[in-house]
Amino acid sequence: MTTIVISGKGGTGKTNIAALLVRILSENKLVLAIDADPDTNLADALGFPVTKTVGDIREGFLDEKDELAPELDKQSYFESRVMSIIEEADRFDIIAMGRPEGPGCYCYANNILRAVIEKLEGNYEMVVIDTEAGLEHLSRRTVRDIDLLLVVSDVSKRGLDTADRIRALANELNIRVKRIAVIANRVRNEHDREKLKNMAEKMNLELIGFIPFDEELAALDLDGLPLTQLKDDSPAFEAVKDLVERLDLN
Amino acid sequence: MAEEFPFEISPMYEGERVRKGDMYVELGGSTKDGFELVQVVDDPNEVEDGKVTLIGPDILDMEEGGFYPYGMIYKVAGEQLETDLEAVLERRHHEFQPYMQGYMHLNQRYDIWVRISKDMIKNGLKSFEQIAKATMMLYKNELPFIEKMEAIYITDEEKVKEELAKAMEIYKARDERARAMHDEDADVFYGCTLCQAFAPTSVCVVTPDRTSLCGAMTWFDCRAAAKVDPEGPNFPIEKGECLDELKGEYTGVNEKAVELSGGEYDRIMLYTFMEYPHTSCGCFEVIGFYMPEVQAIGWVDRNFPAATPNGLPFSSMAGQAGGGKQTLGFLGIGIQYFFSPKFLQGEGGWTTTAWLPKDLKDRILEAIPEDMRDKIATEEDATDVTQLMEFMKKVNHPMVAKWAAEEEEEVEEAAEAAAPEAAAMPQMPMMQPGMMPQMQLPAFAPSGGAAGGIKLVLKNANIKVEKIILKKKE
């Protein structure tokens, strides 16, 4: 199983990149897409809106725990609830983590959740996780080893700064990450490329790809339509496909 | 293993998900009835070992992609088996069935959700009998004290409904038995270190009468977790010798306290507030606080945002007393502990409680003895200690007698069996024999307003009183 985490500054289009990755990877592999960013919606971008999230289940569990039968196996109960909210597409499944934690105690719920997610991930060849720059789910250890942490930046110094911070955070959290790399999104011209390349080099960031600005994608985005409708020969699609091939993910 | 099955059986298939596109049929789940039940049969002659009965269509009679009801009943017999073990045996069903490759089994009891993969059929699965036989083989291999076992599988809609209704009664009876279990009935308690990252010296002792402070772990949960993962955060604590039945002091708990707190604490009393109380983590649902002005305890939960009568909100007290410390005057608890018969047993139970937030009080009203319900103030009655004091006087809170005892001269009169007739007084809470070494009745003044009256102090009393009616002399 290969685990790819997509992160980056808000507004860089990372969810679109994640959606394209899932679409392309699932042509050859069975993929689990995890939407771990409460602000965005990977599931929508993939055309499979989810109605319930793991967060909802966790809250529900904490609310009703006192009423559950005393000898109930809570882990198996929790597991089946999580399984029931997975959306099943043809070649990939989607699960949304939902809202972050409230003020109560989550030690037990998260401990169960870790075991459940780990078990679930074992069923897939590829796991793609879309997460916010704060890496909350990584710090909660709901995700363990990561093969590739892909940070999406827009054409801005701030985008790269966030990449830098995410790299530092990942090191701090003591999660095993095999490779951290940056891709730049909505790149318009050669000037953008050169500038970003130089900045990344100075910051010692590995910049591995450029996704060009894509009119068709922008139009789908504007109408809130899923990226499954994006044509195979659109520039963004081709760039992500090229990236997948170069990284040998297929 | 004489039997040959057309599917692999191994723990490595546990957690295997059968996706919708790969499934041959779905059984139970959210659309159809389903249940599993293990029943211990006392007379071994009533169990035919290895027998499988199927009521309803067999697997190959089912339509591919269809959804069907599913009931699985197992009858077991063995010299060492007793009804109390049924729940433990049934739990293993969820462990064993997923060992079959291509067979997804989720949840338990009346909530089971099963999917059988197309691959299973392709590889030669022909009948539920094979599923039942493999399951029973696993049971008997792993639990050799099962001497005989037979299975009844049901896929007929009506019959599943009928048997499910019967099973519901059995689950209910089982739950009632489990809820009636007390610390005295358990050989071991359990420890939990799940939140030690936040509370390094916390010693969370989970007993049948005391859920974890976070409210998430019952004694049953810990027992199951300790069995599944012996190296994990839940482990048994041998009770050892009971040093104090009333306050809940056990040698085994004390020993574990030393170990878990890194030597910080060496005594923990499970049912007290003011003497070697349980440590408080950072995860507790409710914190109790002693208010010296009224010599009583208030409780506040995480959801109550305002200050309590002692001037502090939940968050400040949690910050002070949390982190795994044993702090006199503060105690973190799980909400279920309010319902425990051991609730502050060392201090006289509910009589010491004087304040609760309204929402919390409503939620746990059933736990409060009837005669104490009107005597516990909420934020609607008192928001500071002075108001609380007034309230307690008005409702004649049991602790008011204590204040009086300290102010007035001691006039002690030994209580005799006969109840004295005097001014009107509310009913006394019901006492259990042997639980109250010292009890003070509240001082009461005759309603005429004249000074005087009497005070009763019972020392080392061992009495059981259901009701005392005191009437003014005509």
C-alpha cells in the first residue's frame, strides 16, 4: 500500500490536485480517498458527495456512549459505523474525516479510530489523503507512515513558505515520511516557473512539478462541478498524469 | 482439521472489506434484519455436535447483488460453560467469522452486517453450512472447553424476525445482569493509561462500579481490550486485599498506584473525595469541588461555561486539579459514576452534594436519591457561596446540621431504636447496614420559633431505616 498525503496553503487548489490524482491513480489501482480537510470537499470534487463524516460518528459515539449496552464491543460498533459512511465509486472509495474535535476527551475515540482506519487502509493499493496545512490528522496519528507528502503551492512566496512549515511540522511530529516534495499549481508562464524554481532551491525544497493554469478546470470549479468531467487532454489533467508517471506511482 | 473448506481461514483476513461491486450478497446490515446469538445449553444431550440447520434459502438460491436477512444461533454445551459466559463467547464471533477470506462481518448482536464476496462463490462456496462449520471449528479450536456446538442459520424473513425478537429479550436480560455487577463481584479491576500523554501520573482504575474518568471505558471495555492487546493501555489490576470496604481501598490498587504514578502516590481510595481520592486526569467529564464555607461538594461538567459558586469555571479547576494529580478538595469523575452505588460512599454518598449545573442535574436526576433532589441547588438557585448557604438552610440540606454541630454546644443523645416524635422533618435517605460509622441528623428547631430543640448524633450506628416519620405533638 502506498500512502500519499496532499497538503498546502489554503486556496492553492490542492483539493483539485488530489481529485485528479485519485482519478488517474484509480485507473490502475484500487484507491481510498480520505478527505481530511474540514474546509474543503474532496468528495464533491470527485463527484461523490458524502453526507456523514467520521467526525459525526465520533461525536455521536461520545454522546451515546452511556446508553450503549454494557458488554458491547465498542471497537466493532465504531468500525461498522465508519464502514457504513464510505462512498463506493467504481474504482475508488471515499471517506470524509469531517469536523475537528470539540472540547471533550477524545483519547479513547481516537484510539479506536486509529485502529479502524489502519485496518481500512489495508484494503487498498493506494491511499490519497487531502489534509490542511496544520496536519491535524497526522498529529493525531490517524495516519502512520507516508510514502509521499505532496505540498501544493500556488505561484507565491507564501505558498512555498507554507510548504517549508509543513515540512518542519512533519519532522516535528515524528511521522515517517519517505519523501516530501512540492508542486506548483496554476502556473501561467515561464517566468513563474523560473521564479518558483529559484526560490524553492534557496529554501531547499524539492519542486517536482508544475500544473498549468487550466481554463476548463477553472470553469468546472466556478460551477461547482466535479473534476471527473475534466477532459483527458486538458493541460492540468495531462500535467498530473505526467507527474504520476514520473513518480512511478502507476 | 479434517474439514476442507473452499476458502482460506486466517487472522490475516480480519478487517477485509468486501466492496459493493465485489459482493455476491449482503446479509443483515442497514436494510435487513440480522443477529447473532450464542446460547449455553445446560443439558448436553440437547446439543448435537457439529449439526447445522438452515431455515430459509441457501446461498446459491439467493440473487446476486441481493440483500437478505440473516440470523445465526449457536447452541453450546460443556462442563465449564455457564450462561454468564454467553456474552464473552458471542464477542468472539466477530473475531472468528472475518477469518474467512471474502467474508466481511461487522458489528455485533442485532446490528450485524455481513457481505459475502463473489470470489467466495467462484472458489466453490455452496452453502451456509460451510460458513457455519468453519465458524464452529474456529470456536472449538480456540475454546476447547466448548464440548459440543451446533448452529442454526436463518435466512427466512419471517423466521429471522421471530427469532430476533426472542434474542432481544436475551440481550436485555444479559445487559441487566451486567449492570447489576458490582466491585464485590469482580476478581480484578482494570487500569487505563490511554491519556497518560496528558496526565503522566494518572492512575485510572476502572471497576464495575466506577467507569473511567473520561466516561468512555467501562470495566467490560477494559476487560475486552486487555484480552485483545495485553501489551496495550488496558491491563488487569488484581484487587488484592480489601483494606477498607467503605472507602474502597485495595492493596492491589495501591501497588499499581505506586507503579503508574512513578512513586508519586501510594494510596488511592476509590469511593472517597476527601481522603486519598482517585487521581484526576485531564479528560474527566465532571469535576467535583469542595466548598469549605458550606462543607459540601459541588460538581460541574465541561459543558457548563460559567463560574460555579466557588468562583471558578470548569476550565480553571480542570487546569488546577488535572494532569494526573491527587488533589484534596477536587475530584474528576465520569458521569456514570453518579449512578454508582459506591458514589462517594466514604463520605456518606449524596448527602455531601450541594450544587450541580441545571443541565447536568436534569441529566442525572435518576441517580440522585429522591429525598436529595430538592436539596441540591443549581445556578438558578445559587451562583455564589452566600446564596448557596441560604438555599441549603431553606431546604434543610443534610450538611446544615454539620454547621450547627460546630456552632452549638454538643448535646448528644444516643439514638434508640424508637424514633422520637418532634418537629416535622423530611425523610431520611435510605441507608445500607454497616455503611455509616458516624451519622449526624440535622438539628431541627420547633416551628414555633422557640430556641432549643434537640440534636441526635449516631456513632457507629448499624441500623437500617426505610422511613422515619416525625410529627409535632398535638
